[in-house]
Amino acid sequence: MFASSIEGGQLRYFVVEGFPGEPFGPWRALVGGLSADVAGLGDTERRVLGNFVNGRDLSLPLLNAHHARYRTFDAVRQLLDHASKARPLAILFHRLDLSDEASLQLLSFLSPFLADMRVFVAATVDAGDEASLARIKGSFPRASVNAVASPGGEQAETSPFKLTLPTVEALPVASDASSDTASAGQWADAATWAKSIGAAEFVARYLSRCLELAADADQQWDILIELIKSHAENNRSEDAERYLALWLEHDKTGRLDPGPLSEIALAFCDAGLSRTQLSPLLERLAGSSDGIAWARGELLEAPEIASIASGRVTQGRWLGANQKATRIARELGTEEDFARTLYVYDWWSKADLDAMLTASEGWQSLSGRSRALSVAAETLMYRYGGFARACELLEEQARMHRQTGWIEEQAKSLVRLSMALLANGELDRADETRVKARETVWRLGPEYLIYEHAGTKSGGDLYPEISMESNFAWYREGDWLAVAEHWAMAVAMHEGAGSPVHIVEAAMTAQAYARLGRFDDARVYLDELMAILPLLQPRDWAFNGAVGRATHAIWDMLDVKYASAFLAFTEALLADGVGDWTNTSLELSAARMAALLGKPELATEYFSKARQGLNEDQAPQRGIVDFDEAIALRLAGDTGSERRQALLASAIDCFTANRMTGWHERAEREARI
């Protein structure tokens, strides 16, 4: 009987096992493991929990048995809440079906509170014991039980099931397992759960235990391979290389065929290891006649990025991965191979995007399907202005991750959904989702790093608050000085060959300075863009975003100096089939530049196209188009026409309805001219 824990990293992990039938056995062990945290509670809670751990009578003076039990249960709740504030807790109860009724009652009591704590709970159960399953289900009246496909893809009476509670999942174990020792298969199931919440150290713990328990040599090899991949995926290269050396020492006969061997190599590659560090594996893959093994070896090379530098901006021009290897991986490889080839920086035609989504619909790999949804949604958001459909895909992704309890992926989905809703004009929903995103990210712990795009291991945190602020501020105002300083710092960051988004960061810096009225500072970054954009192609990642954001600044300053060049950039993008970046409109950009150049007929044409491109949810954007056209009419010498007055009235009504206070004030000033 033990409750073991692993310290370090973002979470604290507890494995509780071996308490068949003992009253509150699992919970007493867990509370004992949190003894240091008990000290931070009140006197009454410390006394209650002390009696609880030592197995003393739960009754307290002046309290009946029911109230005493509630006091104990609530003290455990307070302990978990208090302990998880410093670092989130991940708890696995092994063989929950062997626990006594009181232990299940305590878990049932806690389950409604877990969603508001940074506590992740899972359990292994005997999925073949119908009586035990019925007893567990009865302990959770608010839960539904869902069948899940077994590893072989079959459905059977012993298939896994999941208790759909806020953060409680049940995982399967072999029905003939002993009550106090986890089988290798059981620990592997627990590792799957731990990986789903980003608990990588937990995965390593489980797989190490698997290696100890496995008696069969073939099973030991399989576990050792998974352990190598686990350490590699967690960027723990020293541990991974130690196990790799152990594997290479024993595998002198080359028993592993190129396919699985290349999977291991790719896991190391994903962890950022160099080809030099991977040389023992690459030597075995060299000259392989196995097509997929060759492709995986080629895909070990990082996608190619060309460095385009001008002044303070170093743009990474994305050239992508080996195209032949990509094609083979998609045609001959596994779902994971296909998913690994998906990058949002690649150019995706709408037809290719639809085909990729269709192909991924039947995938069993959760991470693969999630990556496909991310790449598709972000392509729609940043390449084509397809914000409504992007919202649908991200909502599907968020639902999928809520069902699995994968907290990190929930956070990513919610952050991206916030951005998509904002760009789609659904400002209130975007605000609400932003709050949920912030709370979900907070549950992962302070300074938790979430990579920005699917398939990347660099590029900074997806959720610095000021990054989100810079987009929300466009509609409802915000701290533009902080926004300007944030993006100026981002532009100055050195990222190897350069970041694929540095040009849009430079444009957002200019946009923020222009809003502040610091036009000279804005021009510094616009001049940088004037030098670097001609060196790029319209379909290069972020070109449309840089143009759209920069024209926000140019229009705020009414600076004719840049209008001709940016009108040309905009028309080149439209001619090449590129659409809108979030919170921009290429047609609106073209209309603004045409107005600055004294081309009223061309401006009117593009203003009309900008309206036609909006959907019914994009009322805030329609208000901005109306307001900008009213300014364009003034620039053309029209200050009192019915058309201009109607445009301003429409814009003011829109800004009032959507609580866009800064826009409303500017429109009111324009109406007085």
C-alpha cells in the first residue's frame, strides 16, 4: 500500500494504490502525502485531517455523524484547493473499483468542485467486472458513461469507459490483475491519461514502472521504446539518450525494423535534438528500402526557413519541409506521420484544406485530429478571412478536449477561438471566451508555455495577456502603449533564421504607435516594412497581416507617403488569391490607400467590395467601413452630402450597439466637421 509522488516540473503527481476495502484507505494515503500542505490550513481543519489520516473516529464534539463526515469531506476539499494553488496536482487512483464505499462517496462529494481547482484526477478500474462498474457508476449520479474504442479499434464488453465529470476519468485495466500490483498494461493506460494533461513526468514514472513489471522480453522492448519517446517528447534529452544507449547496447542484432526505428527518431526530432545527436539512429536508417522509414528520416530535418533581413526586422521566409518525404508520409505513413507534416505556415489552397480535414475526420489519434483542426482553423483565420468557419472548427476542437480533459489543448483552443470570434465580429462572445481561456491557462500554473502554432517548438507563449490585448483593443480600446512596447520587443527578438511573423509584429508596432499619436515612431516601423516587403511574395506567411495592420497605421496618420506602395501590396495579395488576416480587410486597406492617393472612384469600388465580403455577424467591421468611407468622402472634398451623413449615422449606431467607445468618439468628432 502506498501513495507515491513525484516532485518537480509544473505539477505534483500522486499514484495511490493498494487499499482494497480499507475505509478511506486511498484518501488517507493521499492526505498523508500532502502533510506539508495541511500545515497551511486552519486549526480545525488540521485537527480533522490529523484524525482522518490516523484512522481515528470521524466524530467531533457537538456534531452528529452526518455533520462530522461533512466536516471531514470539506476539510479534504480545502486541502486540495490549498495545495493546488502553488502547483497543480495530478492524482491517479489505481483500481478504484476495489475501494470501499466511503472512499467513493468522498470522491463523489469532491467531483463538482474539481473543475474550479487545479486538480486532475484519474482512476484505473476493472472494466470487465460489471458489478464493480455498476457500483462506481452509482456513486456518480451526475456522470454519464461513454464507451471508448479499445487500442485495437474493437468494441467489447471490456472496452474502456470514461466517467464524464469535470476532471475525473476512469481508465481500463486487465480484469485478471491483482489488487495490489499494477500490470504493465495498466500503467501504460495511466501513461496515456497523464500525457493527455501534459503530465510528462507522470508518463515517465508509469513507463519506468512498466519496465520493472514486464516479464516478457518483447514487452520490455516495447515499453523501453515508449520510454525513450516519452523523454524525447518532454525535451528531457539526457534521460532519453540514456535509455537510447541502453536500447542500442542490447539491440546489437538490429531486431527493430526501420519503421518503428524511424518513429523513435522522429520523437527525438520533435524534442529538438540535432542530427548529430541522432546519428546512431540515422546510421540504421541510411539506405533503407522502406519508403516510410526514408521519409521519416528526411523529415527529421527541420523545415527550411530563409532569412530575409532589413534593418531591425529579420523575417523568416517559410520554405517548408521536404515535399517528396511529405507526400510519402501522407500516403504510406500512419495518422501520426500525416499529422506531423501539417504546418500552418505552408500555403494551403481551399480545396487542399477541405481534403485534409476530410482525411482527418476518421483518425483515431486525438493529437493528430487536433493538429488538423488547428492548421485548418488558423489557415482560414490568417489566409482567407474565413472567420465563421474557423470558429466552428475551434469549437469542435474545444469540445473534443473538454471530453478528454486535456487542459493544455483546451487552453489553446479557447485562446484561438477568442481570436476567431473577435475577427468574426462577435465581440461579446469573444470577451466571454477570453475569460474562459485566461482561467484555463491559469490552471496550468504560472508561466506555463504554450507554443503558438501546431508543430512548432519555438515562437513564444501563445497567451501573453498583452498579445491578446492588442487585438481586443482594436475594437474596444486598451493599453496601446503597452501594446506598442510589447511588439517592439518582439521585433527585436533574435530567432535564428528569423520569425515568420516578424513583419506583422512590426506592423502592429506601427499600428499601436499611430493610435497613440506617436507618428514618428510609427514611421520607423513602416519604413522597415517598405524595405522588406518587396523581398517577399504575397503568399508568404504574414504578408497579408503585415499589410493590413500597417494600413491601419497609415490611415490613422493619413500619410500619403506610403499609400502607393501599400495599395500595390494589397492588390498583389488579392490577385494571388490571398484573403484577410484577423482584424484586417484587404479591400478596406485598398480603399483607404486609394482615398489617400486621390482616387475616389477606386476607393468607392473597394469600400463596396469590403462590405460585400462581410457576413451578418461582422457588424463592428461594417461600422468601421462606413466610418472610413465617410472620412474618404471628406478627403475628396465632400463634407455635407447625404451619403456622408448617412454613413456616419450608421457607423455611430454600430459603435454604440457594440460598445466601441473609441470608435464612437472618433465618429462623433468626424460628424462635427
